[in-house]
Amino acid sequence: MKSLLARSALALAILVSLPSWAEVSVAINIAPPPLPLYAQPQVPGEGYIWTPGYWSWRATDGDYYWVPGTWVLAPNPGELWTPGYWAFQGPGYFWHVGYWGRRVGFYGGLNYGHGYTGSGYQGGRWDRGVFRYNRAASNVNVRVVRNVYNTVVINKQVNHISFNGGEAGVNRRPTVSERRFQEAEHRAPTADQVQHERTAVSTPGQRATVSHGAPPVAATPKPSGFEAPGVEHAKPARAEPPARRAQVPGTAQWPAPEQHAAPRAAPQQAPRTEQPKAERPERAEKPERPERPERAERAEKPGRGEPNGRGGEQAPDAPRKER
């Protein structure tokens, strides 16, 4: 009994110490897994607003369940959805519930994708009571929905971090205007959204320890349509660099599944055995060539004055003719 009272008092102290803008439902000491990769289903009709998927904690199982992203009808014209988010604050991770309002508020700076890049919403806008979809960020079939426009979305933050704060979370705090809007009046999730989450946490395949970060149902065209045509499956998120995935002191982390190829072993070469070189047979000495007999000395050539080389007296010189 005393331990129960002590834990209740600790929980109360935790809630009191939180900022006024935080809407807290539960605090745990295990970080949520990275956000999975998935495609967005086509918008089913006019007036639907995209609500991104998120990890929901189920205390009875001590595990996270993935609540798929889905298209939800806005409660009233002009209202937009601010996604919920996990934040590390002091003793653990706290869940901040999403809500409907006239503008998109602070959602932890998380990059949920499909128009939610960390601040605001670029997937569409209200225009005189009609919601127009940005084809650059929303999956729209123009044969079904014609209220469209095309504006490039610049996404400077590309990661799959699923919580705000701490050493490994997104380092972003709400601005003054975001704090002011957070404290203003806004609408809670619709009944369809509540039922959508209940369906997710009661589906074993959506459990983090079962899906290993890649839930079989990552997004649905409409709430609770887990088996409807157009359901999108997930791929496990790529692991963040070590500096971004550092474990928060005193807490546990859900590492992203990593698959490393086994290093290729270098081909082993058989040891070379040196074979003795065959000794070359000594070459037989060549027999000495017999000396050639010296050639008889040639007869001396006849000197000058010896006609035709014949011996005899030297012929007298012919007399020169004077000119």
C-alpha cells in the first residue's frame, strides 16, 4: 500500500513539474522506435485531412504499437490536425496528444512526412470553406478530387527520429506563437481516430517487438480500414548515425533493425612448396678446331713500271710532248 502511494506521489510530482503547454497521458522509460517508411494512400474524397502514423504505448504488454497514418474527415471546415508526439522530459518519455484547431501547432519538430516536415503542414490548405490539396505532398487522384494545386515542399530535415528532446531526439522547442496557440482552445481527436488507435493496439502484428519496426499496416485510406484496398505496408527505417542514436542516460532505446552483410573472407592461397630446381647438365666442351694451314703468301703485286706484271726491265718513260 505504501509503495503504491509512493508511486502515485511520484507520478503526481512528475505531472506538476511539466510545462503548462504539455498535454501528458503517460510517461515511460523506453524510447519509441524510429518512424517507419511507408507510402501514403490516395485521399478517398474531399474534406479529408491526412493524420500521420505514430507509436502508441500499451502498458499491459509493455510494448509499442504502430497506429497507421490515415485520412480523417475534418470535424469542421477550416480545422487542421496537429499530430501528437513523444518527448523526453526528465524521468522519461511523455506522450503529447494531437488535436484539431484553426492552425497547426507544435508537434515536436518531428518529420512525419507527407506534408508534416517538422513545422506546419504543407499537404494542403483551406480556401473559402474548401480544402485544396498540394499534389507535391499529397497522393491525390484528380479524377476523384479536383481541388488541387502544386507547390514544391522543401524538406530540410530528413530523418526518422520519433521523439523530441534528450541526447538522441529532435532538438527543437516551440516558438512563442506555437506556445500561445497550444494554450488556446482546440478540439480533441474524433471518435473515428480513437477507434482507429484501439484497433491498432489490439492487432498483434502492429506490435514493435513483432514487426521489428516494419508494421504490416503502416497507412490506411480511412480510419480502422486495416484490411481495406489501398493499405500500405512499411519498411524498417534506416538507422540514424551513432551520434543521433545515442542512448539517453537511464533509459532504454529501441534500435532500428540493421542488417550487415558478413565480411567476405579473403581467398586463402595454398602455401607454395618450393621444388628443387633440376640441375642443368654441364655442357660438353667443344673440341678444339684444328689449326688451318697458313695460306701461302700471295705473290707480290707487280710494281710500277712492270707492264702486265711481267718481270723484266722497266720500260722507259715515254717522252712528253711539249705544248
